[in-house]
Amino acid sequence: MYINSKLSQVGTTIFSVMSQMAADHNAINLSQGYPDFDVPGPLLDLVEKYLRDGYNQYPPMTGVPYLREQIALKIKRLYNVQLDAEHEITITSGATEAIFVAIQTVVHPGDEVIVFDPAYDSYDPCITLAGGRTIHIPLSYPSFQIDFERLRDSINEKTRLIIINTPHNPCGSVLPGEALDQLAEVIRDTDIVLVSDEVYEHMVYDGEIHQTLLGHPELRSNSFVISSFGKTYHATGWKVAYCAAPTQFSEEFRKVHQFVTFTTHTPSQWALAEFMESCPEHYLELSSFYQKKRDLFVREMLNSNFSLVPSEGTYFQLADYSNISNMEDTEFVRYLTRHIGVAAIPISVFYESPPDFNIIRFCFAKDEDTLRTATTKLSSLNPMAV
């Protein structure tokens, strides 16, 4: 029986491919973005408590009220923005679900959606499934910031949605406050909606602060803002996230959400809520925690032939390998995995049109011994060796 695929151009994600290669070649996996250290012990204890205390049936479709209240308190504490926990915050089964639902909520057949390359790989398929057309605009190189002149030129009567990602995966760049002002100016007096992927909001470095769309009154009124507990609490496999949006947006979002996952793992929600209340220092100190790992990775890579500009946010670090090889990045990461014993992610797979620079992405959400071993292996790679 033949199925006419809705996603004929989509295969296995690069994350799965490289992680499998890392396993096959016993390589250090700095490709897929997850920690190799555990969830905080007190949080694990709370999950067990709620499991054993009978919190195992369906929670409300919109999420456990306790958790939504703690999210609202966190947003107030960090960004001085008061959200209605009941009507403006929805718990989802991971940020990928939240992104999918937000896009399905807004995009109709024939609508255009602007994404900025390199773009996280779930955006384009979600747009396609909604019947929309993706318009790719490359971020300016090497800063990986938005080219607002090109953005203005790309907007027309069909433009329905713009997807923002800050801190940015895979680049590690962070949008400054003035960029949000420029964005507001560009979409003013239009019906354009924003989806802001902010899952790395608690990983911003060098004394800078995260500029959330929730903190910009003009943008907040027409935005879906998405964040992730998996990234913040070292629990990517739990797939718990949330979407914050105005009441009218949330109402439409929930209509779709209830028929995608309906709800999310109950004991995890209760445990996260109590941990947020009892241990706010975890998310308050997370930037410092990860900056130490970034600094270690960058410092140790000074002994290599890679060129690095320290990441501004996320737990990813870009590396230019132009001094080593002219090999395409998709082949170069395979070489690294097979022969050097370290797996990375090629940047070109996040572009509609491959860029003309040689850059790959490493994940530094690893313990110090793992990072030191990986950087020692990477430093052994000589120019023109491949």
C-alpha cells in the first residue's frame, strides 16, 4: 500500500544519526543536547514521593495548577511580568509539542512563516503539516543576529508567523533588548504572530540577562513563548515544558493541545512545582553553572586547531574547523566520530541553503572529565590531516 507522504523530504534527524554513530564507534557524544550528569537528587526524591502518594492519574489538560502557579511566580520574579496562571500558561509534553501546537494554532494553508537559519529542525516540518510555506532568512554571520532589513523585505500579506529562538540553538547567540524593539517596529500594524522558542532562557552568560518576549509589552500581546523544564533541570527525557500566551491565544492553543497529547506526566509536574518553590536557586544559578563548563571547554580548546568564539547562551559551542579541513561539515563530523572519537553536529543541516563557512556544534552539558577527555582528543587533530 502506498502512502503519499506529507513529509517526503524528512528522514531521521541528524541528532539521532550522530548519537547512533557515537554509540557505534564508542565516541564521546557531544552532538545531541543532553547532560551526562543526573537530575538534582531532591527533585528525584520528589518524583518518587508523588509516584508513591498516588499522583498517577490524569491531571488537568492545561497542567497541574500548582506548577502553573510556580511558573507565573518565576516569570514575575525574573522579568517583572504578571501572568494569569489559569488562563495564560499551559503545560505541554516537551517544547517540541508546544512548538507544534502553536504553529498548528496559527498557520492555515497558504500562510507564510518566517524562520531564521540555522533553524531548529522541528520548525519547518510543523509548518509544512499546517499547510504553510516556510520562508528562510539566514542570520547574519558571524554574529548570528537578525538582519532586520531583510526581514522587512520578506514580509507580505501572506506572512502569518515569525519564529524567534533565543538563546539560539544551534548558534548560542542571544537576542539583545534592542533587537526586540526592532522586531516590534517591523510587525507593528500587522496581524503577524510570534512564536518564541526560549527553552535555554536560564543559560545566558557573561553577566547578560535573557530578553524574553514576555518582558516586552508590545510583543507579549501577540506571542506564544515556550520554555522547557527538561533543559533547566537536566531531565530532557521527562519531556515537560510550557507555553505562555495571552488568554485568547491560550484558548486556541489548548484546543489543539488537547488532541495532541492532552496532558503530561502527572508526578513529574507535581515534583517540578514543589522543587521550583523550595529550590529556586537551581534556575537562578544555572547560568553560572553552565558558564563554568563553557569556559572550561573553550579554554581547553585553545590547544586545538579549531577557532571558537565563546557561546553567549545555551549549552552549545560553535567551532570553526577551517584551519583543519575543507571537508563539508556533514562529512567532517563523521570523520571526527570515527577517527577522533568525538561526535558533533554539522551546522549546514539547519539551513535551507548550506552556508559557505566550516562550522560545527559541540554540546558542553557534560561533566568536567568528559569535556577534558573530549578536548584532548580534538586537540590531536592537525591541519590538513583530513
